[in-house]
Amino acid sequence: MISSIVNLLYPPLCLVCGRRDELRDQVLCTTCLRKLKKRLPPFCVRCGRQLPGDPRIKASCDDCKKDTLYFDRAFSVFYYNGILKDLVHNFKYKKMTSLAQEFARLAVDFIKDHGIAKNTDMVLSIPMHSKRLFKREINPSHILAKAIAKKLRLDYSGRLLKKTKNTAAQSRLSRSERIENLKGSFSLRKNTRACVKNKKILIVDDLFTTGSTVNECARLLKEANADYVEVVTLARGDRVR
Ligand SMILES: [Zn+2]
Ligand SMILES: [Zn+2]
């Protein structure tokens, strides 16, 4: 009620172009929404990497043929470029959390279009170390995963996994350094192993770079006898066809 009065007095502005028109319950206008490019198949059947060729191809990428993967399959909703890149930056670093609902809505459309999370029991996010969370104030993965779980009417748990080691930022590390950097940096909280046993789990995160973070979390879940681990990230910066 209060929010609808506020909207009437101060209609929201599109977060990208600042226009007031075409906005309904969204924070982006339809013109700007159209500029966000959802990823199109073919994808690697394991990690979701963009593959060239016919959209109906079912194949793995070269990395997935040599890496040990613990998650069963991963998808990313958007190509990490253009205005999406700016929006993700604002969401993560400028705490523009009003974007979470918009991102979640678009991610849920993608999830349904691609038959993801069909028999999922619970949604998890990637935890942040308490020191980093104190500094950054928000965990984008938690906000996004919670919003997606709510729209999918699934249970969300932000407490099963814990970041135990405050690892160096991953962005400047090579693929092998990232894997080394993450070893032993997450754990399952005490008495939570039974919660994941035989469960189908969806992990949600903001970005997929090498996949080493989600793979490390999936490894812990599989060690605790999780049945199936799917991953959905908002964006991935691989090659665009
Ligand atoms: Zn706009
Ligand atoms: Zn792959």
C-alpha cells in the first residue's frame, strides 16, 4: 500500500537510462531489458560453456573432458557484456540490491525454458567469509539465490555451506591458481550432512569464471552424498557467437 503511494508520487526511474515510461513493477524499462542478451544453445552439457554450431548439439567442452567436475551441470543466464556487465557491477559493488528481483525474474524464465531445477529439493548460495562480508556488507550470491528460490517456491538455505578461509580475490588468478586457492576454503556446517543426503541441489551464484568455486562447493555436497548438483549463475564471460 505504502509502496504504491510512493510509486504514484515518485514513479521509479529505469536504473539504466533514467526514463520514467514503460516501467511497471520492474527497475529496468522494456527498451533496456531488450538489450540484455540471454545465452543461446549449444552449451557444453556439463559446464554450460558456449559451443559453436547447431543449437541441438550435445557435447562437452575441452576443459570438462580433462577436469574433475563434481557438479552435474551448470548454466549461465546472460553473456557478461554490455549493460549487463555494468548492472552486475552495480549489484555487487554498489549494493544496488533492487536489481535482485529483476535478475531473479529473468533467471527463473531461463531456468524454466531450459528444464533446469525440475526436481530440486533446495537452493544454496556461495557463502562469503565473515571478514569479507563485514567489509562488503552484502553477499550478492545469497541475495540472488534467495530471490530465485522464492520465485521457484523452493527451500533456500544460506547456512549449510561456510567459507572457512578468507582466500585472495580470484579475479587476477590463473585457472590452476584458482583451484589451488580454493582448496579447503569451504566446509559444510556441523550436523548438516544429513540435510543434503540424497538431495537434488541447485547452487546459485552471480558469475561463472572457471567454475572452480562452484565445483569446490559441489565437491563437499557430493562427499555428503548429495544426489545431484546443478548450478545456475547470472552471467558468464565466455565467447559470444
Ligand atoms: Zn531504460
Ligand atoms: Zn564444459
